[in-house]
Amino acid sequence: MSAPTPTGPQPEGPGLQPPDYGQPSPALIARADRGYARFLADQVPDVATGGHDQEDDAAGAR
């Protein structure tokens, strides 16, 4: 036995996924924007991280 072939498009009804599925929320976009801005910000070497101008030492050894 087989199911009858539908004659037209199926009516839109409530599905398992919300209507805005796949669309990022405004809060998620704002958080990503802040993280990207932090990534692009000019990084100042911090003495506490142990940077100690290692890039300058490597350039002077060449």
C-alpha cells in the first residue's frame, strides 16, 4: 500500500524548529562583534605576561 500523492503544496504548520532557526540572535552578533574588535585592537605587550620585547630580540639577532 502507498500513500496518496499530494496535489499541492503542504500547508505551513508548526514544525520542530522555530521560525527563525539558523538566524543568529542580536545578542550573539553583539558578542561576536565585541570579540572581533578585541582581536583587532592594538596589542600592547604586558610585563605580567612575560612578553619582554622578545620580537625585538629576534629581529636584532638577524
